[in-house]
Amino acid sequence: MTQLANSPPLGRRPLYETSADRERETAVIDRLSARFGAATIRFGVGSVCDVLLVQLRKPLRLIEIKVRKNASGAFPTYMLSRRKYDDLLAIGMLLKVPVSLCVRWTDRTGMLDLPAAHTTAMGG
């Protein structure tokens, strides 16, 4: 089977992350690093998670970061893929560290420790 130019590998979704998105994410990572007093190890584009906080050479917390261009009240829920959720928890268990989802909206930043109570539904 031939892969089309500019298409993701078979079975992978296309990546929509821009350099501006990465800059906004970096600002969130810098704030988290200061808040926890920890160094960061940043994972590459398309990785299961975005950053690992490290303190005294020991893993401290695994964090998935989402930066949105809307206010926190624009939608009643936040959607994360089930695969992403499961993969984050699995890596956290392997590293024996807590896992968090950090979302930066235009009006505030929120962080949720995983696992968290949630409902599962088909997304769009």
C-alpha cells in the first residue's frame, strides 16, 4: 500500500500542532516547573505525553498539556481520547509517578490528577 505525501503513517492521526502551539505549551511547562520546583524532560511531537517533571534526578510527575484558544466555560466538558488516557496511566504506573492533565484555556489553567472519575462516549 502506498502512503500519500503529507499523510500520517497508517493507523496514525495527522498532527495539527504548530510552532505557535509549542510556544504556548512551553509557557505552561515553564510555569509548572516553577510551581513544582522541578526540572523538565520534554517529549517530542506525537508522544503519548508532553513532559516529565524531575526533582533531584528522580521522576516526580508525568503531565499531558493541552492549550486551548477558548475560555474554560465555552464547553461543558473536556474531551481526551481514551487511548491517550489509558497510555498516560500505563506510563505513570511504569515510572511509579502521578499523572496529570493540565489544560490552559484563555482565561485560566486547570490541572486534574489521573485517574479521574469520567464518562466515556464517542467523540467527533
